[in-house]
Amino acid sequence: MTYLARQIICYPKFVNHCILKMQLTVKSDLNVSEEKGFAYIQPCAAEVGKVMLESNLTKLVGTTSDKIIDFNVLCNLLNIYKIRFSEAQCSLTLGVSRVKWRGKTISIFKKGKIKIREALNNEDAMKMLQDLLRLIWGSIICEICERPAIYCAAGMCNKCLEENVQREFVNLDELPTGIMLSNALINLSKSLSLLNEIFSNILNGLHGEKISEIRVKDFERLLNRVDLNTLDFMVQTPDIKQASLGFIPLGITFNLKNVLKTVNSLIKEINQNLEALTQSNVQVKREISDVFRKIVNIYEFISQIASMRSKVKRDAGKFRIALEDIRRLEEKVKDVSDELKKFLSNIVKYFKEICLTGLRILNILGGGV
Ligand SMILES: [Zn+2]
Ligand SMILES: [Zn+2]
């Protein structure tokens, strides 16, 4: 099966002063010093002839806040990228991470300090700093919402991603590193069609069939591959604005990882209650399947948008209808006096979560255009 990915995508729009709008650049002025600003280079203590760079994220970003980096997100990003490192450690409790990347040892500390050791020369050290910033961008805390940038990109902070605004389109063929982003989007398409497969298994589960969890693991692996492709793209794209396009797939997979968690709980819940589900004759059973079928349709629609080459058309109507149905279902489930009551209300809760996540994904793709 061949998978298509969008060739034409649009730049997401973020509010002013969002960390995703601010240009995280490292000036090419190599005679940097602490007084001048952002980085300090001196001979490397570990290896003669090499240099060491010290910098601080608070200076690079120009923030006064003492919360500059989210270590949870940082460790996740480094973990996704670990096959590119010869060594990697990230400790949440200590707030220190250390990786060996292209022969250099890089340490990042909780308060934003960055050290790059064993760089060949000043230029090499500065290039490493720039690439590192691209890699960890998603973990830097945004001043607007005080959440890590990846939440802004995913539309989860509800503050930074602008909805219903005219967006600027870009053809990936015209980007020097467009092929890398294309690869990410192709894998995203694959993961969305795998999700549809999982959803149809769940639908069968609602009709009394035991649901296998194998495909869910495959789904997770695919999402991590999308992230790896995307981080490669962001690290290797010199232009910062073009590199920020990586936040489209990153924002979507961040949402899909949420769906993954919810789907896991949903499958467990259904599998545990299969017998009771088939024996019970509560009225809402049929309606539950109907509503879930609508959610499946919505994700098929998202999958189409992700693979189409054309512009995205506004179609939030489907979501509104599905959400209304879910709300109605919530009310009905409250009145069920069956032993399935708890099970049913949990299921409806998961449906709602999956549906709202779909709406966020559509918005990242430019559903508001
Ligand atoms: Zn933001
Ligand atoms: Zn935000």
C-alpha cells in the first residue's frame, strides 16, 4: 500500500510572544562573551586544542522567568532522538541531561545552562548550539501560557495557537529539506490509517469481540518514527521559520499520543466487561456504537486531510454533531441503573476525549482556513 502525504501545508499561526513565534536564533558573531550576551567560548579542559561553549537558555530566549525548560518533555525529546547519539542520559529528578552527539558532550541543566564540550572550534560549537536548540525547542517554556512549547504547538494550552486565521501555504518541494518533512508526514499518514484499523477493532469490541492490543504497540512505534523524522528535519533546516513547520507533525503526534493513552484505557475497559456487555440489554448500547462510528468517520476525515495534496476545507460541523451526540449520551448513561453504568460512563468519557483531540488535530492541519 502506498501512502500519500500532503505536499502543501500551511504555517501554523501563533500569538505574538509565544515561544514558537519568537525566533530562536544564534547569531553568527563568533567573538561572543558573557557580557555581550548569549554564549561564552573557552579552550576545552578535557581535550587540548578543542573548545568548550557555555550558554544559558534564559539569555538565548530573552526571558526573565526562572522556569525555562520542562525536563519531562526534554527527556522525551532526547529519548526519541537517542539513535542519533552515542550516549544519552536524562534525569528528571536531578534535572540534568547529558548526550554525546557528533563527538561533542552536551549537558543541559534545569535552570537553562547549556555546556558543549569537545567542539573542534568556535564555529563548530556555535553550530552545535543552534542544532541543539532546534532539537529541544519543544521543551522550552512559553511565556504566554507557561507551558512547554509542544503544548502550544499541539493546541493544548488553549492560548497560543490562533484559530480561524488566514494562513500562509508552503509547498514542501520548494524547501531544501522538504523531503525530510515529507517523510514525517508519510509516516503520519501511516499511523492515522493504523489508528482507523484500531478503531474498527474497538467497534467490533463494542459488539462483543475481544480486542487485541498488538496494533496499539505498532501505532506507538510509528508515532515515534514521525517524531524522529521531524526532529531530523528541524535540526537540519537552516531557516528558522521553515524549521518551525516541524511543529505541525510534532503537535499532531503529541495529540495522537493522548489518543493512544485513551485508546489503551478504552480497550482494557471493553475487554474487562465483554461478558456483561453482551448479556446486558440496556438501550444505550446501540447508541454507543453509533456514536463511536461517527468518531471513526471523523478520524477518517482527518486521515484524508493528512494525505491530500489540496487545501484543507473547513469541516468542523461533523465534530459539533458528534460532540452533541456524546453530550446526549452522557445524560442517558446517568439514568442507566444497570451494573454497566460505571463502564458506560467511562466509555463515554473516553469518546469525548478522542473527539476533542481530533478537533485539535484538525485545527493544527489548518481546519480553520
Ligand atoms: Zn506559546
Ligand atoms: Zn502556549
